Amino acid sequence: MKKIWPFTFYFLYFAAFASLLPFFVLFYQRLGFDGAQIGLLTGVPPLITLVGAPFWTGVADSTRRHKLIMGLGIAVAVVVMVLLQSFTSFSIIFALIVLFNIFMSPVASLADSATISMLGEQRAMYGRIRLGGTIGWGLFAPIAGVFVQNHGLKIAFWTFSAIMFINFFISQRLVHGSHQESASNQGSIRILLTNRRWINFMFVALMGGIGTFSVVAYLFPYMAELGAKESTMGLALTIATLTELPVFFFGDRFVKWLTSYGLFMLALVLIGIRSLLFAVVSTPLMVLIVQALGGMIFPAMWVAGVAYADENAPPGLKSSAQGLFGAMTFGFGAAVGGFIGGLLLESIGGRGMFLVFGIIIFVGLAIAEGIKRIFPADKVSRIIPASNDK
């Protein structure tokens, strides 16, 4: 029975974001913001996540106030999204988006660590619980597309707020790790930040964040360039979501077969290939085909990344490890992808933007692998147990 709570949390969490997140850039464009402003709105706020997620998860680990921090984050997010739709000033919207990121940044990481804690010896089944998020996204993405097409963009903000309000109560049913485990490494997040294995992991996670967020933030504007309607955009999300289902369901088998690090790196290579494929498509139909092929990539990356972070986190720093992974992926990675993407979209269009991102990802992965081979992590890693990343 306890598995139903994290499953439901993920379902509602991603249903809420499917109703709003893909429409942010369209909202900014219809307010008349230019490329630099859109780049700031999509790129700078995730930098808050880079700091906010590790900070709040560290506080949660040290104070054992996981539920309080999760609840506060969700409550602030609901209030901000209710207010945001009423303003047109760039400065006010920017301030509200920053506030949203400050408080929402630790929520997903805390949910991941709680899910793994609740699963206990069955933690390899994380992907099947996280499947709830995929189902929520898949069900609400087309609904959101139709709602926005028929009622305008403001309906997306109200839908997000209503769903996330319900999820506030679900979040309070999640159970986090024991107090004894937490106490053993209070204040020791520097262990992760100074460990060579973790530094390499964070860098490649950055590449994954760039590739993932560029699609989340800029796929819809690119599809608009190609003449797609909002309902077709929602269909693109649904197709990607359906292809996620088997990967999340069998994620434990993929991790066992390829190891967490091996699956993670494979997913990152495929993310780079997906960016290059988006760079060569010329019609909305071709975008849908790439979405069908690329939908399996994100769940593979996320299941592998969560597993790797958990395997390599010292006792008492499980939430902090997930917070760092989430911060680098959807904090720093999203910031780089969002800011550069806004400038590239305006200057060279969606096709050129995705080409640049594909090149960045492959160059970054090559650099990371080269450094890893020259400076093996296991020569300096004594605090964090050795993992299967060789």
C-alpha cells in the first residue's frame, strides 16, 4: 500500500508540469519578450535550482524536516503560478519565476530519495514507481494542448495550480530515511563536491540537462516554426511519453544489464543524437517520429542517474546526492540550455539551435571520457564506495 503514495505523487507532479512547462516560452513570446529576455527567463532561474536543490535537501537531511520543506515548496509554487498569469511586466515575471525555482527546486529530489527509502530492499523497482510520472505526463499533455488551443494560455497556469494543490497533501504521506542514517554525515556534502567520481558524474549530467531541457523548453516554439498547432504539440508529448513506459517499467533490468553508469552514458549519447535529428527534420510529422524514437532516452538517463547517485552517496546524504544530481541536470544544465537556446532560437532558428546543442553534447561527453581515462576516479575515492562505472 505504501508504494501508492510515491506513485501518486509522481503522477500528479508530472501531470501538473505537463499542463504548463511546455507552454512557458510561448507565454513569453506572446507577451512580446525578445530573445534575450526569454533566454534569461528560461536560463537564469534554473541556476537558482543549482544552488537551491542541494541547499534545501542538505537542510532536510540535517534537520529531518523533509515533509515541511516539500510542502513549503509546493505551496509557494501554487501561489506563484496563480499570480504569474496576471502580470505582463518582465521584471515582475522574472522575480516570480526565480521565487518559484527557489522553493520548488528540492521537491523532486526529496521525492526520489523518499521513494528509494520506502522501497527498501526493492529499491531497484524505482523505475516502476516513477512510471506514475510518465503516465501523468502522457495523460495530461494532450489535454493541456487542447485546453490551451481552446481557452488560451492562462488555463495552463490554473491547471498546474489545481493539480499541484492536491499533490501537497500526497507529499505529506511520503516517508524519508531514518534519523540514525541522517545523523552520520551531517554537513558533509563537501564529500560529494570534492570527489573525483562525483565531479565527472556531475559534468556528464550537465550534458544530459542541456539536451533534455532544450527539448522541454524549445520543442514547441520549433514546432510552431514548422507550422504545428497546439494540439499537435500535445500529441508530440504523448508520443514521447508512451515510449517512456517500457523503459521505466524495465529500468531495473537495464541497470542490472548495463550497470547504472553504463546506461547513463548510453542515454547521454542518444540525447546528442536526438538533438542532431531534430536539426534535420522539416515537418511536424518528422518531429513526431523523432519523439517516438527519443522518448525512451530520458527515462533511461533518469533511472540510471538516480541509481548511480544512490549507490555512491555516503550514509546520511542520500537526499543531498539526489539534490546534486537534480541540480546539475535541471539546474545548471537547464540554465545553459535555456539561456543559450533563447539566443540561438532567435538568431538561427530551431534547426540551427538543435544542431549546436548536439555538437555541444558530444564534445562535452568526449572531454569527460578523456579526463576520466587520464585521471581514474578510483585512485582518490575512499569515502564513497566503489561503483560499477568502469
